[in-house]
Amino acid sequence: MIYGKLWLVVKPSVGVPLFLGACAIGSFAVHYALLTNTTWVKAFLNGNTKTVVAEGSAAGAPAAPTAKK
């Protein structure tokens, strides 16, 4: 382990839950920001893929390829 001496300063019974708690809070914050600042994530999670495609193309996403004749 690279940082094995860290456990001489911080007890594993404190450090491990603190690290996992920080990861959980960070993940929650990112997901909350995505849900509150976008409209397409809510639609996608609800299964409205047509709405997601329509909003994506209106937002400047590249158009679907068309068949050449």
C-alpha cells in the first residue's frame, strides 16, 4: 500500500468511514446537480427517450445521418 503510514496518524475505524462518506456525499452532489440543472436527465430516467432525442437535437446536437441517394 502506498500510503500505509497514514494509518499511524488516522485510525482505520475513523478514516475508512470518513473516506466512504466523502465519496457518497460527492456522488450525491453530482447527481443532484445533474437532476436540477438539466431537463433531459429527468426525461431519460422516466423512459421518455423521444423527448430526450428532441431536446438534444434542438440544443445543437448533430443531426441523425440521412441515407444518400
